[in-house]
Amino acid sequence: MNIEETKNHLQGLNPRQIQAVEHFDGPLLIIAGAGTGKTRVITHRIAYLIENLGVLPRNVLALTFTNKAAGEMRDRVIGLIGEHARGILMSTFHSFCNYILRREIGRLGDFTDGYTIYDESDCRSCMKDILKSSGLQASGPFAPARVLELISRAKNFESKPSESLRPSDPLVDYIDNLFDKYEERLKENNALDFDNLMIKTVHLFEHHREVIERYRRRFAFVLVDEFQDTNRVQYRLLTQLAPPDGNVTVVGDMDQSIYGWRGADVGNIVSFESDFKNVTVVPLEQNYRSKQRILDTANELILKNNNIHEKRLWSELGEGEPVNFFLAWDEHDEAQFVTRKTDALLSEGYLLNDVAVLFRTRAQSRVIEEHFMRAAVPYVFIGATEFYKRKEIKDIIAYLRVLHNPRDFVSFARIANEPRRGIGDKSVEKIEAEARRVGSLFDLPDREKELSKDFPKKAFPILKLLKSLASRAGGMSISAFVDAVVRETGYYDALAKEELQEGVSRTENVDEFISLAAEYERGTGKPELEGFLSHLALVSDADVTDTGEDRVRVMTLHSAKGLEFPVVFIMGFEEGLLPHASSQSESEIEEERRLCYVGITRAREHLYVSASRSRMMHGSVGRNDVSRFFFEAGQHHFKVLKQAYGEPAPGESFLDEDESGAAESAAWRGKRGNDVDEFEGCEPDYIEEGDIVLHKAFGRGTVLSMDGGEICVSFPGRGPVRLSAKFAPLRKV
DNA sequence: AAGACGCCGATTTTT
DNA sequence: TCGGCGTCTT
């Protein structure tokens, strides 16, 4: 703890960042705008606490949302203070809860350690089952996914699911009951879903003072990343871990809150300031990522949200060029624009890796992927979590789960007849009922005569085999065990037989899974099946953005959060897509606006925003207006490109880079109607679709279509207006 | 138990 | 329009 080290951990930080790093006692709220060096501040703060203030690594807990964020944080802290950073617990909320519950869940009475963690598809199977046995048709308003979403909402908002439904909804009379049944079923299966991992931990802490006291002492320093994404339950967990005057640091940016629909509650930022005592607030506004004009655009857009704290990002990276805007004829034209522009950038010296293509919905990826493929532009879609969703992988995991938790009937149903052994749905039901009666699958008698006569006899071999495998689990390595499972159950053979018709990849996947197990063993101190299963459920490979290869990244705006690229394309900048048509309320629109903000602030140097006049949606051609966000962000921030590639021809751009200021004030004059004369020489013949025009009363707008004598212009905040081309007081800008 | 057919639905998805 | 899923058929 000498001066040199002090210097190290504060070096290269701006005054605000230093304030955040040096803060010692009491709650700290860091409001970290996009690209303001948030991770840097957190990691330096952790390093500073440990090396300069003498805090013990084991007393520090850092919570994140993604494994990727946790991993990055760990790597960077290790880079700062070396290996003793390993003593710090840096994990996701869910992994942290799993860490606690594996030790303490027995105290709750309802579950035993060895519980299974259900992912979304497990929960869906479970709910489908419940719906079926309740005599409800599992589709339409009763779609398992819908029911589960409502249940999840209720759990995260600590309310009843029926409360978020309209009284006329067909589900309303059933949902609360389905909720109870679902929870009951999870309990019977000794399984927890992701929500319950959090909720049970909070319950545990609430009802067992001695436990929470222990962990409070242990984790005297708590840090939370992406605080704007926490839900109510996670917030409660935080208040349990840290007393009101505790050493708790939260870092967040409400402008980047894009998971409200999943229960994230920005209100937690407000609550934090009131629930904790003497909160120090440190805002970070200096951006180290983007050129100023990109930030100006983002700043102006987010101003339209009704925020308590106004924030203005600024950078010293230079002005840069305006945001480019391209209005395409249709989605193919738009994709071609992106493809050609990408090509042009490559010949300018950019790498494929420098480029990201973002859009609102996954469905939009298809067109751009087609065009990239045709043009031989190497790309990768980020967000497809292929491997773990493969049938054969899920099957093997189901085997492992049953072997570890013989009450996991969701997994048992999956593998009972996989490979085929003549055990149909009816048989599975009977086995399950009987197993529930006696306790678990392993408590079923081995001998036929001890069971009722209609118990499916075909089940004996597999039940016996499962019991035998389970008894041997502890005696060998995980990878050897997985190998034994796929061989002895006949799974591997069945796949091998299939190979001839199906192709080669499925056994390869199984082999890869086995080496994955081996890799887990190598990387873990005391490898056990339980830990491996937790790892599979919580640390799956969802967030691989680094493919190691040079490729354009194609992804949704949501997946882009936390990333940055020298060149960013945002496609489908249209009403109905961004904001999405299903976002109606003001708060939903605000979230869409934040999503747009997140997209814009991903760009370091160049940002290309595009919209299309027409696009195929749900099987028919639709026309969308240019997004309101285009107008809200300030049209003067954009340079409108008229061609799919290259720069606009002289005079074609409605705004020359150098004249933006002048053009802006002209626009404002026009809007206020002071400059009447400017409209005198309206020559509709010169106006074409896509032009930016100035209207005497409405101000600037974009020409959407020209139809005979009628011209349709989209004005900011007003939407499309039909005007007479002849008489409308319009002037091309 | 696998293939054909018809129907429904269609935002985003850290764990 | 398209694809995933459930049901019906063989």
C-alpha cells in the first residue's frame, strides 16, 4: 500500500472516475453513461479497495447480469492486482444465488440441495403438462410461454399474475391457480426456475437471520453492475446484503434500461437513493468511445424521455461525421445499401470485425444475411445459442439431471423413450405417478410383483440402469460418466444408426459435449456432477461475441448492449419496427427510445441508419413511416444519402456537413413560419420520394410517396400528412 | 413412430 | 410469408 500503487489505480482516470474509485465508506451510486468507462471504474475501484485500503478480497462481492460481464471483470481485476483477485466473488446474480442455495436451501424445507435448475424450455414443458392435466388447451391465450411470462412478471413484481391481465382476458380466472400449480410442481420436482433461484434466496435471508448475518459479514463490500437492469427481487437481495449505510456500490444508466419488459425496474435507482443513507452520487459523462456528433444525436434523442437526471455525453475524440441516413425502396434495397457500404468501408481499410449491423427484431436478420451471403461478406449472427439447444445435447443433460435428481420428471419425460424403448406417453405418466407416490424414480421397487399390475414392464430395464448409473456417478470423472451414460443407455448407438440418413453431426455434438465436460473438470477445483449441471444451466455459452474470426456482427439491438464498434448500421429505422408496433404506452415508447439510444451509442466513428419505404411483413407488403426517433434526434444531425453507395452527389444532400449549423437555424426559422418568402417558389416537379422538404407550417419532413397530385410527407411528431403537390407550401431543402 | 398437412402466430431474451 | 407445432394418417 504505497504511493506508487495508489498512483497505479487512479492513473489515467478523470476526476469523476477518481472520485468513484476512491470513495470508501457508505453507499455509492455511479451514473455511468454509455462509453464512460464504467467497467474501468468498477475494476479500478475493486483494485483500489483491496490494494490501497486493505480490504480483503473475500469480503468483496461483485454482481453482474451476464457471465460475460463477470468474466471480463474478473480478467481485468486480475490484470490490475494479480492472482489474489481470485478471492473476490464475481458472479452473476443467479450464480450467486445458486452458490448460496446449494449450501443453505435445506433450511427452507421445500427443496434439497441437488435441485435442478429449469431453463425456459423446461418450464414450458412443465406448464404444458399442467395445462393439459387441467383440461386447458395449451395454445392461444393459454400458450405456455404466455402463462409463464405472466407468472414471471408476477414473481418479479411480487404481485398476483391475474393483476396484470384485463378482466376480460380468458386466462384471468385460471392464471392464479396455474401459478400455484406450477410452483407446486416445481417443488415436487425439486426444481427451481431462474426467478425462483432469486426468490428462494431472498426468502431464505428473510427467514433466517443468522444466515443473512453471516453473509453480510462476509460480503462487506458489494458492487452491482448494470443496476438499471435489476428487478425488485434483486433489489431486495441487495438491501438484505447491505445495510442502509453499507459499503454498496451500484453502477447504472437508466437511459440504457431496455429490459423493463422482463421485470427490470429503473425505479430501483430512485429507491436506492432513498432507501440507503447518505448516498454519494457520481455521474460519469465523459465518453471515451464515440465521436461528438454521434453523441449529440444520442443526447438529443434521449432528451425526449421524461428523465429525472438529465445527462449529456461528451467526448474529446473529435466531431466526426454526421449520422448517415438512407431511405431505401424496399428491404432488399436497404440490405444492398448496407452490403455495398460495408464493402466500401473494407476497401477503406476497416476490418469486418469493425462493423456491426443492428436491428430491432430477429426476423429482420434474414434479408441482410441473404445479401451478405450473396456478396460473400463473412458475417456472424450473434445471439443464436445453437449448441445447448440441440436435441441431443438437451437429451444428455436430461439424463444427467435425472441421475442427479430422480424427482426431475420434466427431464425424465424427455429421456424415458429416448432412444426408443417402447415407453410411450401413457407409460411415462404411470411411472411418474408411481414414482411420485413412493418418493422418486430411485425409490421404485426393482421387482415387478411389488408394483401394481398395470405398471409398464418395459420400464424396468431403464429404471434399473438409471439407478445403477447414479450409484456409480461419484466414482468417476464427469466426462467418463457422461460417456458411460450415452453408451449404456444406448443413446450413442441409436445416434450412430441414424448417421447414415441424418448426417454426421449429431454424434460429433455428443463427443463435443463430452470434451466440454472434460474441460469443465480441468477448470474446476472439485468437479462434481452438481456443479457441472449448474454450470450448464447458468453459465452456458450464450454470450460469445468473439468468434476469433474476422466477421461482420449481425445482431438485435438488445444483443448489442455493452458492445462497441467503429462502424454501426441500424436497419429498419421505421415506425412499427423502432419503436416496435407492439409498444403503445408512453413508457413502452420510452423503452424503445432507450433501445434506439443504446444502438446509436454503440458506434465509435461511423453510424448508418436506414429505413425502407416498403417491406414485406407477415406475408404482405407494408409501408412504414420513418421512425419518429429520426425526427426526435434532430434531423440536422443526419446526412441523408441518396445512393446506395458512395457519397451523395453535390447538392443532393439536404445538409452539407459544414453547413449543419446554418441549415439548422434555417429549419427553425422555417418551422416558426418567419421566413414566408422561402416557400414562394415551390416547384413540386423537383420533389421526389425520399426528399427532405420544408413545409410552411409543419416544418421539415420526409417525402414518403408521390401519387399523382398527392404527396405524402412524414413530419416529426405528426406522422404522415397527405398534401396537394401543387398547392402545399413545400420547399425542397 | 415417422411423414404429411394444416393452423396459428409473428418483440426484445442477460439467467 | 414462413416456420414451428400439433394432429392425423399410414
